[in-house]
Amino acid sequence: MFLEEAQQEGFAPLPPPDGGYGWFCVLAQFLINGFTWGVAASYSVYLAYYLSHDLFPEARPIDYAFIGGFNFAFALLVAPLATLLMRFYGIKAPMFFGVVLLPVGFISASFATKVWHLYLSQGLCVGTGIGLLYIPATSVIPQWFSKKRSLANGICASGSGIGGLAVCFATQAMLDTIGFLWSLRITALIVFLVNLTATLLIRSRNDDIKPSLTIFNFHLLVSYQVKLLLGWCIVLMFGYITLMFSLSDYALAIGRSHQDSATVAAILNLGAAVGRPFLGFLSDRYGRVEVAGVATFSCGILVFTLWLPSTEYSVLVVFAFIGGSILGIFWAAIAPLAADIVGLKLLPSFLNTVWLSVALPSAFAEVIALELRRQDLGARSYIYAQIFTGLSYVVASAVLFELWRSQPGTKNPV
């Protein structure tokens, strides 16, 4: 592993047990992913609702795009604060803050009367709560697994798909029956209870591994492989956010109902739930870099061959399921890839760099997509956003294949 021996200075931590209590940690992070990122994915339902209802007369489409982007951007920008809290108070301290802050964001949004209230509540507050929960937890699973690291991480990552599937359907049903305000408040109650349970379950091996909790380790950026991995993350995120948030509104653009729009978002998340554990299994068996590269490239090809040429709802559903299984390869692969390249001891510090590097793409990807949208083209209104998405995945895959070429040691991970 890159730099690990040099950084350990003679310290030899116990090897990962590849199981044991680690499976309870998998369950905990599965729940956290489901009710942080899965809930964030359901913003696609709110986005379609906002774009078709005049709830905030002063708001423009770009405002709603930024609010969704804030979910991801602030979740990642909060990484230094989360690491600082972990250093002084342990892994659960920032997570308990997130347990409280995330539902507060949804409840606050239910009282919004101006669009800037949504920026602060459903955007900044929700995003920060997600980050305080997710970032401390994401470095835990690689500590418990070695040979099964990608499989365990894939199971965890599938939680966002299961959560997104359930929350997308539930959100649309609540919007249709009890209205906008109570859908936000009920979501707040659910995420509080589930994330509190998960936080109580999770347990790190920091006492054994003694990872570096330095907020930034700029020495890592000297490595060509580290630069390539960061490049993949940045470029990929433009395509991922655009695809995640745009598909529901695209269903409306081709003349489907709001229920069909929510169904597309749910099918996308179902694909993620099914695909991510399978990708993890393949990664452990055939190589983490190779599988991530193939999945990234395949998603780009699917955009050009399925989503771009068709305006049929049936094709859109097929694309949502197949594309959903691989579009979020970043979340399934980043922790195992990072652990392979920099080692467990430097993993938390390096992941801080990853989170900050993808914050800007997360904030601006859907903004770019809505700026590229051409409503006068009707069913073809998203054609330029579709091209932008496909190119993002194809270019990102080229970066990852270069990482595979330059780092043959990652072909057979241990």
C-alpha cells in the first residue's frame, strides 16, 4: 500500500478480522447510507415537484438545483469539522450532531416561506447533517475487512439504493395525500430514529489501527495514483449528480405523470440496491480499479445508447434500473480504492481530500444540467444535459483506466 509502511513507523496493527462485529458495522452503515444519501436522492422527487408548482414565486429553476446540490456539497465540505471532532471526541461525536441536524433541516424546510429559507434548511442544514453522519462512518468498514472489503462496502452502499427506493415512493405518496409540509416532517422523524439506531451500533477499530486524523495530508498529492483517483472522483461526480437529480424531471418532460416521475427515481435506487453488492463482489474477485473503470465506462455508454435516443417511458425505466446499478460506483468503490492506495492509517486524512475535491461538482452539476435544458425542445429538452452526463462518465473511466495501467499492484487486492 502506498506510503503505509513509511507512515507506520514500526507500528503493526492487528489485521482486519474480515467479519465478526464488522457485520454489525455493515448493518449500521447500510442504514446510515439509506437514510442520508437515500434521503438526499429523494430530492429528485421534490425537485420535480418544485419545478411544476409555484410554491415560492421568487424562485428560479437554478435555485432548486442549487438546493439539491447543497445536500451533497455541504455533506462533503463538512469533512474537516467531522475529522476534528473525531480526533478529540471519537467517531460518534460528529455522528450524534448529524442525528439531530438532519431532521432539523427537514422540519425547518416545512416552515419555509421564502426560497432562501430552503437554501438554509433543505440545502445547507440537511447537507451538513448528512456529512456529519456519513463521513465518520465511511472509514470504519475498511478497518473490519480485507479480502471482503469491497463486498462489505458494496452492501453498505446499497443502503442508499434501498433507502432511496423507499423514500422516493413514500415522498411522492405523502406529497399526494398529506401535502408538502407534512411529508417533510414525517421524513424528519424517520431519519432521526433510524440514524440514531445506526450510530449506536457502529464501532471503529481506531484504538487498534491508530489512524492519522490529520485534516489534510498534502504529501499524498505527490503520488500520481492519488491524483488520478481524485481526477476520477471529480469528473464522475458531474455525471452522477446530473443523472441522479434529472431523471425524475425528464419523465415529466416526456409527458408522464408525477407518479411515473417518482417511479423512475425509485427504480433508479432499486438498481443501486441490487447492483452495488454485486459490484463489490466482482471488485474483490477481479480487481477494484478494473471493475470500477468498467462500470464507469458502461454507465456512459448506457447514457448514449438508452437514455439519449429514446423518449419512451418503458425505455426510461429500463435505463433507470440498469444505469442505477452502476451510476453510483463512486460510493461503492471510493473507500476500498482509497484504502488500497494509501493504506488504512492514512485513509481518514485522504478521504477528507476526496470529499472536498467533489464538493464543487456536487454543488454545480445539476445547475449546469438545468442551464443546458432547453424547454422549447419539449421531450428533447434534456438532450445537452444527457450528452454532458455521458461524456462525464466516459472521461472519468479513461482516468481510472490510466490508474489501472500505472498501478498494477491494485489488480490483485489483498
